[in-house]
Amino acid sequence: MVGFWWLCWILNNVYSQISMRMLSNNLDPDAVAIGDLITATQVDMGNIVTSLPLHIISIIMLRQICKAQEPKPATVAMEATMPMNY
């Protein structure tokens, strides 16, 4: 799962860089071609498609980490019965 998360993260960053560079090349209002803006918008939509699985996998992994860090009931009971040495 971590490998797939990394793949989505890398694709998301590549799409972000491509769309940002395409849009920043078209900042001059006199030189803007509508076709270039449409293409840049389509690339940006591809970025959204790759970011959805990235965020879903992130949530799943965080839930698994939180669940793994929860103390087990036997551990909590044992700690409650152990004398405290100061």
C-alpha cells in the first residue's frame, strides 16, 4: 500500500508541475491561446484524478497507524495492577 501511495504522490506532483508550468507560460494576456489554456486545464484535471486515490490511501494508512498504536486491553489492565515505584 505504501508503494502505491508513493506512486500516486509522484504522479500528483508531476501533474502539478506540468499544469503549473503550462499555465505560467500563458500569463501574458496578449499571447494567450485558448487551446493552450484548455490543455493546461485538462492536465490539471488529471492531477485531481491522481490526488483522489492519494488522499484515500493516506486516510487508510493513518487509520491503520492509529489502530496499531492503541494499547491492547491486556496491556492496560496489567499496567493498572502494577505497583508504581517512585
